Amino acid sequence: MAPRVSKRAVQRDPSTLTRDELVRLIQESERKLDLMENFETSQEWKLLAGFLDARGKRYEHAGKGLRRNLMIPKVGQPPVTLEQIAGHEARIDENAMLRRLPTMILAQWRDQIQQLYALRDRPA
């Protein structure tokens, strides 16, 4: 099987870009930042966030049951293993990460765009 080739442009170090390329990169970054800010306040994200919040509560409730069954095993039930609890905790962490995703992306993009502004404004 042949290696997969990215369809995106080759990533380059922003400090090696020409002034025009840097301006275009900043404009594209600002456009994407605006889109993500609009998504964060959209009805779609609010609906998805509500689902993630409810799923998080269900995970927390199920995790309490797993830990309770670990401490006091039920007769006739297979014992709860630490691997099951670790896997469940990982799903809880993943859900929390998804819930914070737009905020994390926006924070990272804002940092990156500030770096691009600094590159643009430095003397040639």
C-alpha cells in the first residue's frame, strides 16, 4: 500500500515566508478564527454541548456504580476490574476534552495569530 500523501500545502516555518505570504496567512487565520468564534456561540454547538454534558453525567453515574461494585462485589456478577474502571475514566476524560474543544482551539489559534502579528511587525 502506498503511503498517504497530504492534500494540504506543505507546512513552512512562518519566519521564512515573504511579506505577502505572511499577510495572506494572517488573513486566512483571522477568517478561521471568526468562523470558530461563530461556531462557539452557534445553536449547533449549544445542542452538541448539551449532549456532551448529559453524557458526562451518565458516565459519572456509571463510574460510581463500577467503583461501588469493585468495593462490594455483587453475588453472581463477574468482578469489576481496574482496567474497566481505567477505561471508563478515559471515556470521561475524552468527553470533558470534547466539551472544551472550541475554547481550547480558540485559545491556541489566538496565540498563534499573535505570533504571526509579531513576525509581520518586526523590522525587515
